[in-house]
Amino acid sequence: MMRGLKKWRLFGLAAALMAFLAACGEEQISTLQPAGQVAEDQFDLLLLSTGVMVFVIIVVSIIYVLAIIKFRRKKVGEDVIPEQVEGSKRLEFIWTAIPIAIVLFLAVPTVAVTYQLADVDDMGVVDAEGTPASVTVDVTAKLYWWEFAYPDLGIVTAQELVVPTDEPVYFNLTAADVKHSFWVPSIGGKTDANTDGVNTFYLTFDEESADLEDGVFYGKCAELCGPSHALMDFKVKALDEAEFQAWVAAMQESTGEAEGELAQEGQELFEQSCIACHATSGAGTTGGIAPNLATFGDRNRIAGYLPHSEENLKKWISEPQEYKPGNLMPDPGSLPGREGEAFSEEELDALAAYLFGLTVEDDM
Amino acid sequence: MSSTAQAQKKGFGATLWDYLTTVDHKKIAILYLVSGGFFFVVGGIEAMLIRIQLAVPANDFVSAGVYNQIMTMHGTTMIFLAAMPLLFAFMNAVVPLQIGARDVAFPFLNSLGFWLFFFGGVFLNLSWFLGGAPDAGWTSYASLAIASGGHGVDFYALGLQISGAGTLIAGINFLVTIINMRAPGMTYMRMPMFTWTTFIASALILFAFPPLTVGLFFLILDRMFFANFFAVEMGGNTIIWEHLFWIFGHPEVYILVLPAFGIFSEIFAIFSRKRLFGYSALVFATILIGFYGFMVWAHHMFTTGLGATANAIFAVATMAIAVPTGVKIFNWLLTIWGGNISFSTPMLYALGFIPSFVAGGVTGVMQAVAPLDYQLHDSYFIVAHFHYVIVGGVVLALLGGLHLYWPKMFGTMLSEKLGKITFALFFFGFHATFFIQHFLGLLGMPRRVYTFVGDQGWDLYNLISSVGAAFMALGVITLVINIIMTSVKNERVGNDPWEDGRTLEWAIPSPPPFYNFKQTPLVRGLDTYWIEKMEGNPEGMTYAEPIGDIHMPNNSIIPFIMSAGLFVAAFGALYFIDGDKAWPLPVLALGLLITLGSMAARSLKDDLGYHIHKEDLLKEGGQPGGH
Amino acid sequence: MDINKQYSAQTWPDHPETATLEGKNKFVGFWLFLGGETVLFATLFATYLALKDKGPSGMEITASQLFELPLVFIMTMLLLTSSLTSVYAMFHMRSYNFRAMQAWMAVTVLLGAAFLGFEIYEFNHYVHEFGFTYGHSAFSSAFYTLVGTHGLHVAIGLGWFILLMIRNAKRGLNLYNASKFYTISLYWHFIDVVWVFIFTVVYLMGVVG
């Protein structure tokens, strides 16, 4: 009996939790379901300030509702002239002093957390052997994609940021063309990618992304950057330390070589028309004209937002302006060696086979 | 002998000429009201297009490029071409009357200010037909604004430059009017609250607009005349634009919202039949808000990377603004407390304003918490926040003020029934549209996106928001119907149609004669008309002078021509950079020549005005202060 | 106010510029306008300081190489003197001595025109000797915009002076134009003060640091 009740209770609790979580959005993108210490701190501030503000709203509402009910003309009388009160020094003092106290109460954690989140002193610190103690990622935002370079590890990737969990990851953020803004709502945010200068910050990833719906956290560009600003998404894979090291090793060894006949055809085509802008091996440095495709087969999306299917890839290659207006990828016809000719269905098949074969996760 | 009655007797051409040349603050108010109202509808249509596009995920109602133009023009139009001119309409209509003046200090400049605004607004909107509107957001951040192709951003910079000059002129005009033109006895601490807020807002205009002017010049020079202020590879710096824009942009919020506070203060007092509670506290809170307004601009740039110290300072400074704002809210609450509340349409807007603005205010404090703002900034949370402040504060004031002052401006009363329907539709629609957007932001939706991928937890909320917007549109349509019906019926009203008017504007006919006051009033205290009424004075005024000749300024077409010259010059500047046409430089020169020539004409020609003679005044009104 | 009313030195008010309501309005309004102008120049100064010596990588021109103090010193003296002569003009305006006022205003205009001439020479010199054109760098844009905006103010002031002098040459002083003369002299002082800041911030600090 008791046992049954307990079960029921548990079920009720779970149901309530589910309802709450549903209102809190999707866990891969919601600020209300923090998955990292920075977002956690921010969420705590949200709760604190919301609590204080709800208190203010309640006080105002009570006075407001009472005033409207008590002093409506129907009740007071049509011809009544109320007393013309000038004011009250005591009341003025009260409603000046209490808000000041509230503001001070909010100001203390605000200032503390502001400094705490700006603390990047440990960035690039090396241990006795000269290896960095933490991961640093150079993020470059471009129209409309993201480049993630790991200068200490000698690798570069794009569109999908891969990070280790449970340790601060440091970022150097800049923009190559116009201003963008880097935001991973459930991990913490956000910082502008300026065209002049580098912004540094850190984030901590406390949950592995593998358990999420798509296996990734969602990242967004938050600063208007042109027609396809809305489509300038990226994804974040948070791996545990061992997996991350394996990924790094696989990246460092990736060559971009095709396997299989069709894929090899694709590679030839790629090397003729695409290689001028797209690199296909993970080893490298920042500054690519177009996204590095070494992890293309591991990716979660085509063009940052379309479902990861061969069909979408073919559409995207054939009509880049249709799917991401204003982006810089040329139409197939204007690529080197194409002389105005679009890719045929067979050529697209070959390219898709090649690109989907570009994976490092299989080698981990 | 009202000016509208006079106008009706004249032909259309004569009426048009009258409005083109008028220097009468009441007619200029009508010009501001009509053109501001027009731009409000344009901006509203743009808003509806935005909500249609975002009603469902992956919508293709408009393309990405067009969406950015609509979104940019919605913001720019609503702030510069709708909200401010509509506030200027009420300032022009009411402030001179409230302080017992016969006109503003510079009637000629008043007209010039209007025509500059008008031509600037028209120029900006012509971009739709000339290759595309600006698409870099109303904030037009420099790197994107420089990179933006076509002439859209040029239209933005030049159009705002012209209309901004008009705004600056209007600001100086109101400052001098309030400093110099008050009737005898109208001390600063007897000025009605709307006059006070106009005064402070005008001071903010004076100091906030020059940074915008400079910023826009940099943008114009960079885009059209080879300068390098924002060209990073040439040593430029785009953050300068952000600073300049927000040094203007934050005070701009107060430029809008302070006069709105003023309108609500008038409404609370009138419809509670009670003196404003804590008048002097309200005055000082207004001054303090105006002052703080200049200290907090960098809270728009918390994520820019100014460093922890700057962020911390600006965070705390921003929170401080909550204190005087809270003082205002509580004083209004205490004004209705113990009053005799009539739920007339203007009062409904004022009562609706309190919860709406408090909600907008508290989310403002939340965003002042800098680390939290890193999450909220540039998300839909901020979209919700500033619409709560601008719509919940300013637009409700404009609608409330429209119902309140319509009889004073036009001599007829808007239908109370339709007015209440308008309020209900608009108020419900407003909350339905924007409350949910707080959550969209918290759920990770960035602002200024032309579309969104489904299944990110945003679909339902966006749909609700779009449905809410339709209710707001229905509200505005009801208002338009109301205006048309009222104008057709044309039932004239007396001096004090709300019966509980407290300030001088309600002591004179609706609409007032073109010279306002036959005799300058003597002001005997705060709410001077109320004092006279309570003492049983049937004339509603004590006079400071016997009836005598009244000096009036002459009408002039020069302000129109002067503004038109800049309008022409702007086309020259705009197409100059193309380099493939011969005409831009001559057109630029011609336009500037028209403007400078008409300035010289103004300077060379003595404009001494004319006098209305005492005998005519006596003939016309029967008795002094006639009804 | 009767524009044709004749005054003598005795009946002429002490402060003719604010003797009428129009004059008072103009007085207050113009001071406020100068407040706005101050913010405008402050913004230009701040931008100049932010962009000083900034240019494309490898740019060699800096403020300390570019500016030559002797020339700027002469310009400063010209403008300071013109401010003084405009004070004399206002002194005579207040004592109802129209001809002396016109004469001092003419001197003011000549000094201002000389200043402007030197400025044009200076800009021309930078462009031709150093290739320091408007589009050369962020530094050049900020420099020419700040100093050029001031120069534009000088030019407008000169035009305004000349217009007033010609317009009123035959009419002499009255309460209608007294406030106009006063306003232009106020404007002229403002331009002078701005130049003192330009001299200090742009040229002195440029050469030193």
C-alpha cells in the first residue's frame, strides 16, 4: 500500500517535472535548462531577479487593484470631489529607500558574477612539460558559418564545435567580415564576434551531448549579420575527456582521402572544383575561405540547418543562394573547371558519397 | 471663429497653402499628428508582415533580404517617424496652451522642424521604390551597414539626418518656449506635468541628437565619400558607431517615454478628479531619469566585450534608474488612491499602462544584471522587453493622449464606445503578442531572424504571438473608423469636454482661437484652471492684462522650401558614389543652394509679424474669454 | 516693436540684444544650440582621439610628423584676434555706434577669412606633400572631419557676418537686428573656443605625443 502510494507519488513528481521541462523548451537550446556552469550561474541570476521582480509586481498589483475597486466613481459617487492631497514625505521616502535596497541587493551578485565570468586568467596556462592545461578554441565567425580552430592541437574544424566536458574551455572570438555573436543558450552566452579585435571568454560543458535529441547542443548567431543571419547555426558536441582526446587524434590524422569507387570519383571532382576553398583534412590552421569539411560525414546538419541527408546536400550544392541567401558559396557553374555547367545527378551522387565519407568519428 | 471652421470655408487649394505655410503651433500639431499617424500605420503594416512571416516555422511569405528591410524599417519608422512626431503633435497642441502662451518661441522654426522631419521621413520611405530599403536593423551597426549593398543604408543615414535636424530644432524650440514664454505666475513648480516632461525630453533631444548626427555623418562619409571611420582594414573602428548610436539611443528611450509619462500624469489627475500625488517628487524623478539616461548607454553593449569593470559599472548605474521610475509609479498609484475614478477611454489607457510598464520596467532591471543579459541580449526576450516599454508605455500614451486631446485639437469628441473597444482589442493583442516573446528568448530564439527551424520549442509561442498582433491591428482599424465617424458627425464640444480639466488648455475653447488667449492668464497655482473652477470663477481664468493688441507671426513658405532643398540634395549625395551618372553632384549643389538661398532670404527679409487689433478682438468674442 | 524707431545713444537700452521678447528667445535659444554644438564637437574629438594615428597596417604617417606648429600658431593668433575684434564690435553695438561696429566686424571677417585661407593651404599641403588624402586612413578621415567641421563653421560664420553687414548697412541699429548681431558674435566666440581645443588636442598633443 505504502509502496503503491510512493510509486504514484514518484509518477506524479515525474509528470510535474515533465510539464515543467516542456515549458522550459528543448534542452539542447534552452537557457532554462542549463548544461554548463556559466549558464547555471546565469540561470541562478534569472531566478533571483525574477523573484525580486515578482515581489515588486505583487506589491504594485495589490495597491493598483485595491485603488481601482475602492475608488471607482460608481462607488465614490458621481459628484464627489475628493480631497486634493499634495503628497507625503514619509511615503516618498519609503518608496525611494526600499527600491534602493532592492537594487543594492541585486547589484552585489551582479558585480560578482560579472567579474567571475570575465576571468580568463587560466587561459593558455601550460604545465611543466609545456602542454596546455586547458583547451583553447579560436572561433572565427564568417558569412554565414563558424570556424573552430584549436591552435594548441593543430587542428581546425567548422560548423560543429567539439569540446571536452567538465573543464573550462577557453575561446578567442573574432569576426572575419561583419559582426556576429556567439551563443550556445544551454551552455552560456553570449559574446559578440567583432571585426575589430578579439573577445576572450570561457564556457564549461557539464553534460555530454550524446544523450540529447540530436546528440548536439544548438548554437546560434545572435547579431544581425545579413540575409541569412537566421540560418547561421552551429552545433556543439561535448565529449568526455577520453573521447575528446580520441577525436583530436583522429582529426590530426584525417587525410580527406576517399574510400570506394564512387567516392573516389567524387574526390576527383571535389579536387577540381571545390578544394580551392574547402579543406578536407583536420590538420591545419585558421583562415579558411570556406568551412573545413574533414568532419562532414559526422555532421548533424547540411549548411548549418538542413537535415543531414544526401538529398539536402545535393540541393545545397546545386543552389546555394536558394538555401542560404547572401552566402559566399558560388553556384556550381562558376566553380573552377565547370565553365557554366551545373553538376549532373551522377556528379552529385559522387560528391555526396565522397563528402559523407569524410568522417573522423569512425576512426575514434 | 475656430481655425478649422475657417478652413472649411476655404477651397482645398487655399487650405493646402495654409497648412504648407502655417506657423501656428496648433496647425503644426495637426500636421505632426497626420503624418505621424500615417507613418504609424506604415510601421504597423510592416509589423504585421513580420508576424505573418514568423507565424509558422520555415515560412516563405517574404524572402530573407526583404524581411531584413521590413524589420529595419519597422523599427526606424516607429521610433523616428511615428512615436516622436506623434509626441510632438501633442507637445505642440498642448504645451503652449498649458503655460498660457500665444505660440511657441520660434513659430518659424517650428514649421521648419516639421517639414524637415516630413521630408526626411518621405526620403527614407522612398527607398522601398528605389532599389530597396535599409536592411541593417534600426541600430545599423557599422560593419553590416558598411557591407550592405545597394542604397538602402544610404537612405537610412540621409533620411534620419534630415529628420533628425528637424527634431533638434523642435527640441530647442520647446526648451526656449518653456523657459521664456510662461504666463505670469506660471513658475517652474506650477508647470503641468506634461509641460515638465516635454521640457526634460527636449533637453535630452538637445544633448542626445548631436552624437547621432555625428554617427550618421560618419556612416554617410564612409559609404559615400571615401572616409574610413568604420573600415577596420584602414584603421577604422566599428565600436565607435555602437557607442555613438547608444549615447543617442538610450536617451532616445527617455525622449519617448518621459512625454508619455507626462500624458499619463495629466490623465490620472483629470480622471481621478485629484491633484497629482507628490507633484514635486514626480518633477525631480523626471529630472533624475533624464540625467541617468545619459549614464547608461553601454548596457546595450554588455556582450560587445568592453570588459568586466565597464560592464559592472554600467550594470549598477542602469539599475539605479529603477528608483526614480518606481517613485513615479507609486505616485501615480497614490494619485488614483482616494480619488474618484472615471473609466473613460483615456483613463483605460492610463490604467492599462501601469501593469504593462511595470512589466517592461522589471525586465529592464533583469537585463541590467549584466551576466544575465549575456543570455537575454539580442534574443526575443529583449524584443519583448522593449515592446513592453515602447508599446506599453509610449503607444498607450499616444492612444490615450489622442482620445484625451482630440476634442481640444478638433472640437469633437471621439466615440467612447468605439474607444473602449479599441482599447480592449489593442491591450489584449499587445499582451498576447509580446508576453510570450519573453519565453521565446529564454528558450534560445535570437531576434531579427527572418525564419526559424521547427521543433526547437518555439512553434506554438510564435503562432500565439502572431495571433496577438492581429488583435492589435483590429484595434487600430477600430480607431480609424472612430476617427472617421467622429469627423463626419462633427458634434462640437465646449471648453472642458471631460468636465474635470485642471490646466489652462481646458479653460479656452476647443479648438482654441488662433491667438490662443485673448488675454494672458495669471496663474495662481498648480492646476490653475481647477483652482478657478473650485472658486466658482465662470471665466476659468484670472487675467494678467487688459484686452489689447495681439502680436502674431506671419505665415511663411520658406520652411517648406528649405526642407525640400535638403531633400533634393540628399538624392545627389545618395547617387554620387555610383560614379556612373553626371547628375548627382549638380543635384547635390542645387539642393544645398535652394536651402542656403532660402536661409538667406529669411535673413534678408524682415519678418515682423502683424497685430490683431483690440477692436477686432472685442467684436469677435463678445465678452473676454468668450465661450 | 517698431523697426523704424530711432534711438540715440541715450535712449538705446543697455542690453539691446535682449530688450525684446524675440531677442530674449533668440538669446536663450542660441545658447542652447551652442550646448548641442558642444556635444557635437565633443563627439568628433572623442572619435579623433580613438582613431589618431590609426591606419592600414604599415601606415607611416603620424600626427607628430604631419603637423607643424608655426603655421597653426599663426592661425590660432588670427582667430583669437578676430574674437577680440568681435568683442569690440559688440561693445560699439551696445553703445549705439553703428559705424564702429561695422568697422570692427569687417576686421573680424578679414581675420576669419585669413584663417580660412591658411587652413585651406594647410590641408592642401598635407594632401600634396604627404599624400594624406581624406580616404588615406581612419586617422586622415577623423582629422579632416574634425578640423574641417570647424572650418565649415568658420565659413558659415563669415557668410553670416557679411550678410548681416550688407543687409543693415543703410538701416543702422535697431532692436530687431541688435539680437542678430549679438548672436553671430556669440557664434564666433564659440568657434574660437572650439579652435583652442583643436589647437591643444590635435596639434599640441599631436606634436608632443
